[in-house]
Amino acid sequence: MSQRKLPSEFIEDFNTYGPAEAEKVLKSLADGEPSVAVRANRLKSIELVDNLETVPWLDSGAYLSERPMFAADPAWHQGLYYVQDASSMAFTAIVAELSAKYFDNKPLRYLDSCAAPGGKTIAAIEGLPAGSIVVSNEYDRQRLGALAENTAKHGYPSVVITNNDAAAFSRIGAMFDIVAVDAPCSGEGMFRKEDEAVRQWSPSLVRQCAATQRRIVDGVWAALRGGGIMIYSTCTFNPAEDEEIVRYLIDNHGAESIELVIGKHEGIAGASEGFDMHACHFFPGLVRGEGLFVAALRKPDNNEPSLTKKNKNAKTEKVPKSVADFAKNHIQDFESYIILPSGSDSFCLIPRQHADFCRQIAAELNVVRQGVPLCTVKGKDIVPSWQLAYSLAFDTSTTASIELDLASALHYLHGESLSEVPDGLPRGFVTANYKGRPMGFAKNIGRRANNLLPPAIALRLDPDKLPSPTILIKN
């Protein structure tokens, strides 16, 4: 490819740990190719094929030599693996380290305050202790669709998706054990991947982003309990958006800078010169990944537990018997969930142990999705949600299925009905499976099975024109 023309002011200001390192990074940004990596879904016991190079800080992540057409692979649509930059995969290791060191691996309340498209939420989930609850927030409504789809396909049942600005979290009280702020930034670390990041960069953008970042961390700091930890990250290199925001938290909120073990990996740099704090810089050219800055900060411990306000006016939710029976018949470990209305005729599952917490979130924030969307009542029918098919809460053995070959699977993902129905398949709702795993639901009406995938998540490409998929996971 032709060499990128980096902004001259960016080149002049760029500094790392000496001329040799700076030269490597600038060269990589100017003429290097972005790396491509995928991570297996650990929650679904998926393993990647053996002939891939493992990401140093995540054994379920691996590099690809080239970018295949992921849309041609049903396993990608099923959420069995996720395409993610290798640097961002560090969140799994970071969250696992913090959970063990500071919280004894007990179930936690985790807030991802700037979450779309959801990759870092997924990474954090795989590092959190079992039984944790995750609130995945995104301010930009246009990005909520990708966040909702990616987290649903990953399958973790205990995720609440919200659409709020940072100030909203300052009003709810100290409810979270870990708060992640993957702040909007000037995007210097994305120069290899996004030409627009190069075009829009300017010193004024850096200043504007830094001001926004201060507002965000101020807003969500109040939602962090005493002794809790904030993970602050950006995909940029500029100290004004990185170390200076960390310094702002230390000086204005009494935050304690925490050293992270992942920073000991070869090529990962510490804080920029002149800053006395713990931090990790992932620089293209020094590591095989795109740009990332990450730091962890502990809130002073005031010996107060996580706060949950019980809603004295909360009413007992009435759930139709047909919905309760549907859940009992199709949900694994049903007793560990409660059913809540999520609309006039729709219902969702939330973890019983976090019920009061989820109710408070729903009462005080703009909630897009709670837990697992379960079903919708349509006349006499109980129509399962598409998200249920991907959820770890779903007991796949309770529903009849149609096993599809590759061509039929892609046509199903394209939104088409299944024209060939096996003899003996019971009428009603069934799962459409590929290699034994659900892709979604269909309604068998006899001669055909109608597709229940919503158009918003359907494959847009012509399934007959897709190449053979690259096999990335073990079956």
C-alpha cells in the first residue's frame, strides 16, 4: 500500500522512550498494515484451530495472516468467535487480575461506560468472576444496535444495556466495583486502520477530546464504590488524553495508580516520560496490535459496601402463566433468574441475585435491554426472542431443531424461510442449527419453516456469492 501521510504536527509532537522507538512507531503508522486477530468465545467452550499464532496476553486470541470474509462463516454469526484487535484483548487479563487481587474473585458489578461496539465488554466478561453483572452503556444511539447484537451473540446472560451520558451515572450512587472508561479520543492509535482518523486529527481535536474525557470520568467516578477500580483507556497516544487524565483523577479524586501485570509483556511501554504513574501503552511497531493506552486507578476505600437502593414502591411483576411455563421449560437453572416485563407483551430474564440492582438501574437510567430477552406473547403463541437462541441460559435440548448445511445456513442467516422441513419435525417453534449450535428460531408450519431472525441482524450479502469460509474454530 502507499505510505500514509501523517499530520506534521502529530509527528513533531510524538514522543515515546527514545528516537529509535519513536521511529519504529511512526514507520509502522505510516506504512504498516493493521493486524487482524480473533478471540474464541470461552463461555461457549470454543477453541481456535491449532495453526494460528496466539496473542501473547490472551491464550484464546490469535492472529490471522490476512482478513477473511467473516460474513461467509456461520460460526462468526453464531458468536463463537469475535473479531477484535489484539491490543484490546488485554482487557480480559486486566479484569481477571483485578478481580483476583482486589475482590477475591467474588461476583462483581461492572460498568462499561463507553461500550459500543461491545468488544471490550465481551473481553471484560471473560475476565470477570462467575455470577458478575455487567452494565454496558453507550451514549450514541446510532451505535446501540451493534452493542446489543454483539453482546447477545456472545451469550452471557447477565448484561444490562443502557443509553445514557456520563452525568446520569453520577446520580445513581456508588454501585459498581469496576468501572471501565474506554473514552472517545483523537484516534491516533487507529491511523493504520482508519484513514478518517488521519484526516480528522488536529491539535484542537486533542484538546476537545481531553475536555470530554474529563467530563466522562467525573460523571462515572461517583458510581464507583470505595475501594473500587476504574480502568481508563483510549486508542490514542497523546499524553493530554492519556497520562494527564490519569493525573487529573489522582489530583482531583484521590485515585491511586495501580500497576498491571500485563505491562511486563515485551513491547508494552509504561507511562510517557515525565509522568510518575503506572500505565500501559500498546504502540504499533512495538507490539503486534493497534494503539491502546490503559491505566487502572483505585478509589479510596471508605469501607462502604456497594450501594443498592431498594425501591420501596416496587410492585411485584405479574407474569402470565404461559410465559413462566415457557421459561421453566427452556431455561437452564431457571430458579437463578426472575422474569420481568420488558414491554407491553414482552419479557426478559435477569439474575435473581442482582434483581434489586437491576430494578434500580431500570428506575434511574435509560435501559435498552435487561438480561436475556425471553419471549413475546402474540395471541396464543409464545414467540421466543432471537437473543435467547444465543444465550447460555437457553437449554438447547428442550427445542426441536433443523440441522442445516453451509448453503442453507447462509440462506437462513440472509433472512430466508426454510423451504425443506424434515419429516416428523413438530410444528411450532424450532431452532435452526449449524454444526449442532443454534443460529436462531424458525416456526415450522408444515411445508416450510418461517424465519424469525429480525432484518436488522440478517446477512446483507448474497449468500450464493460468498467464498468458502475460512475455518477458524475446532468443531
